[in-house]
Amino acid sequence: MKQDVRILLLGEPKVGKTSLIMSLVGEEFPEEVPPRAEDITIPADVTPEKVPTHIVDYSEKEQSDEVLRDEIVKANVVCVVYDVTNEDTIDKIKTKWIPLVNGDAEKGNKIPIILVGNKSDLRSGSSMETILPIMNQFSEIETCVECSAKNLKNISELFYYAQKAVLHPTAPLYDPEDKQLKPLCVRALSRIFYISDQDNDRILSDAELNSFQKSCFGNPLAPQALDDVKTVVWKNTSDGVQDNGLTLNGFLFLNTLFIQRGRHETTWTILRKFGYDDNLELTDDYLYPELRVPVGCTTELNHVGHQFLQRLFDKYDEDKDSALSPTELRNLFCVCPYMPWGPEVYLTVPTTDEGNISNHGYLCQWTLSAYLDIHRCLEHLGYLGYPILTEQESQTAAITVTREKEVDLEKRQTQRSVFLCKVIGPRGTGKTAFLQAFMGRNIVIKENSSSAFSPYVINTVQVSSQEKYLILNEVDVETEFLKASDASCDVACLMYDASDPHSFDYCASIYKQHYMESNIPCVLVASKVDLPEVKQFHGMTPAEFCYKHRLPPPLPFSSTFLDSTSKNIYTRLAWAAMYPHLNGSDMSHTSFWLRVALGSAVVAVLGFAIYRAVARLK
């Protein structure tokens, strides 16, 4: 809504433009009227709409055509004043003043016009019979007010209607020529209807109508008023009322009726409550509320956000199978201007055996969105009507900003629920299979079904009897992995192919370059252990490398045989992320096979030394 209103008064000389302004300000008819009134500003606190209002007079004698054109450009609304006793001033409305104001303007961009019939005290009848054809000819005319500057009749009303034409404009909502709502208005009101239909039965029940009424106007409707509304809709539409509730067509008709009866401020109150601006677009303030996230902090959905999203899931899970089919998912996001989740979501989160997004997977995707792109997450929550349905100031009420990671490290504990793991390794190592195995899927089966790809997956794991979200991010080895920000995460999973002799060298290089001097814990994973193991072309074996750098020994993984050992890797990653100060610090967790490997190496060295000693004695 505009922050102030600028009203320009135009008309033929002697019609009483200046008298109208002076009667409004002085609350009495002036004995002496100057050629032109000075520009005045009415403070916000004395106007009905609580908006500062600037009133500008025009005098053909005192001002040039250039000044007039400049004033028209600056005006939000123009009052064309005529003398109800002078037919010539009425003719000039359509032959001179309206063409001057809006002659070059395109449809939809015209300045709203209020027709003002002054000197009604000098005429017994009304001029409306002459004015109506003009109003029907020019769609930009909002209304006509007959008044009298002399006896102060309708003076305040005149300027109220002028304010209203700016703050609650008809043009974006309604096409007077077609006598119907404009497409953008239908789109906005349809979104509002779907958000307000809380049980998804395509009807607004009495309870839903009252909830909507209270949200927009502060008070519910009385039972009789509800019945009266439905009766009016029922009498004027064939499908506006169904099962004693209001359908979408009924809701649209009701708003059309408001506008046709000059009550478009009612429709604007509804639209603005749901976040719309004067162009019927959702405002940036509504979609992107300010949320400060300091460096080192992350963003998570809190329990209030989870509750809202769960209610939304239950609303659109029509067959109650605890999963969303593609159709149900599209219906859930029908209030968004685009589909927020693409086909890659089916690779990112857990799905059912039928390939639908499970309730768990749905919450996982929202958790991922809040963590990776909080502003996009807030935008989507805004589209879905979060502030209205939860009666919160903004979507930020659904989000928790965690404390800085440095504080977590210092205190050796964290309240975070979501952790990020970068999965790094040469191409062909099996990173994608590792990610999909976390979803319980076999990558071989899924490869032919879709061309979609997701570098992320998210699921939950149990860590110390607590459920935590773990995000795995597959790092593309084709991109340069040099910046510290690229390496930043809660835990790094360095994966090498146990059957490829060159594979481990890459992981060792990445570790030394990015993680050796950092506080980020690392876990090494040896993939493809179902294939014959080969010696790695590195200065030391992976087990020796881990021992030297005080890392846990490499964990074996095979996508072909997903046994408990392979599945426990994900818990180990989450554990390392949650307790980074413990990772690798206690070598008592070193596996038996590593001890055996190191022991064998020691025995071999001792054996060779004894052999040389015996050889010398010979």
C-alpha cells in the first residue's frame, strides 16, 4: 500500500476547486477565495486511512501547460470538478480533462479519476443522469460525488473517495468493460481460497470462513451473517454454494460483488493480509523476511515449523497412505507460482516402494531446504501461507538459527540436529551408489528410470539415542577443490576405490590440502570391497596413513552387499560430525584388522633383521 496520497484537482475556471479545498481545511465556506489554494498536507492521524494526503490545486491562469503536465504525472488520483448547474463544464470532462489526464496511457496504467459535481446547493435535482454515460465510457472513473463547498455537503467524503481510489484501486482487480475479475486477481484469490480450505475438501465450511474472517478482519461473522452471505451467493451462482459451504467460484463471486458495490477495500484487506502489493504480487517483505544468520551458524526447522509442515502433509495425503503421490505433491504446491521440488527430489530423500515421497522423506526435503537455502525455504513457506495459518509475524518463526560452530567445539557439545558430510573421491569410486545406499536404494536399478541427478541426499540416523539428520553431498571432482569454503562441512568422507591402485592417492592429497590442519573430522571409506583388493600406489597403505594422521581406520563399503557393516558407516559419519573433538583421538577404537596389519609389518621387519644377523655369522 502506498505510503502517501497526492490528490490533484482539475476543472474549468469558477467550478469551485479552490473553494472545496478551503472548505475542507477551514471547515467553513471562505468569504474570500484566492485564484489558487496553496498545496496542503493533511497529517496521517486525521485521515480515515491513516496515510498522509497531499492536496494540489490547479489554476489555468496562474500555471503553465508544462506545470500542469508535471502535476498530472506526480498525482496518484485526479479529481475533475464540474459545476452541476453548468452543462458546458460537464461536456469538458470527456472532451478536455480525461483525455488530458489519460490520453496516452495504456489500459491498466491509467490514473484513477473522481468526478466531483460542485454547487449542488444551487440545483434541486441530480446531475447523475448526465454523468452516468461518461462514467460508462471511461473505465478509469472510480466514482462521482455531488457536493457543495458552500454548505460543506460531502466535502470529507470527496477526499475519502479520492484516498480510497489510490489505496484500494479498482484497476488491478476488476475489468469494468468485461464486468469480471482480472486474471491476476483470480490467481491471488484462488491461492487465498486454497490456503483457507484447511481440510482440502474444496469448500470453505463455516469454521473455515470464520477462521478466514478473523484472520483478515479481526472478528468472526455471526451465524446469521454467515447464512446471509451464502444465501446471496446461492441466489446469484449455480455452483457457488455446495454442502452448505462456499466453493471457489462462490468465493470469487463474493469478491466481485464487493468491488461492484464499491467495497473494494474489503477485497484489498484480504489481499494485503495474504501478502499482496498493489500489483497483486507477493511483496518481498512477505516472502523474504529478514533473518540474520551469523558466520558459522546454520538454519534448521524448529518444532513449530515441523508441526505446520506435518499438518500440510496430512491435508494433501488424500489416500492416507503416509506418502505423497506426484498428483498429491502438485496439489500441495498449487499455491506456488512454480513447482519448488523438481524430479531430483526422488533421488534426494527416502521414498516408498512405489517411488512416492514418504512422510519421512517429505520432512527430510524441507530440512534440507532450510539448511542449504534458507531464503528459498522462507519463500516457499510464505507461498503456503505459514504466517496466516500459524498467526505468526513471519516464516522466521519456523526457523532456529544454531549457535556458532566454534562455540560447539569449545563446549564439546552441540544442539544441532542437521549435519553436512562432503563425500569426496575420484570419479568412478562409487560416490553416487554410496549416497543412494543411504536412501536404501540400489543405484543399478534406478539408473535407467530417470535422467535426474542430485548431488545431495538426506536421511536420519541414531546417534547416542538421538535422531539426527545427515546430509551427504557428493563433490564433483571435475570442479577445482581449492577454496576453504568448498571443503567446509561437519565431517568429510574421503572415499577411494580399493580395487583401483591410483584411487587413494587423490584422497591423501585432499586430506593434506584441506583437512590435516582443520577441526573438521575425516572418515576414510574403502569402496568396492567386493572386488579383489590391490595395493595403492601411495607412499604408505591407507591403514598406515590413518594411523599416522590419527584417523579412524578405513571403513569397508560395497554397494553390492549392503550388510550391517556398510550401513553403520552412516552412523559413524554422523557420530564424527556430532562429536568432532573425539574423532581419531582415541586409538583404542582401532579395528582388529588394522592392529593385525601393523603387527604383521613389525614381524616382517624383525624377521628380516634376524635373517641379516644370522647371515653375518655365517
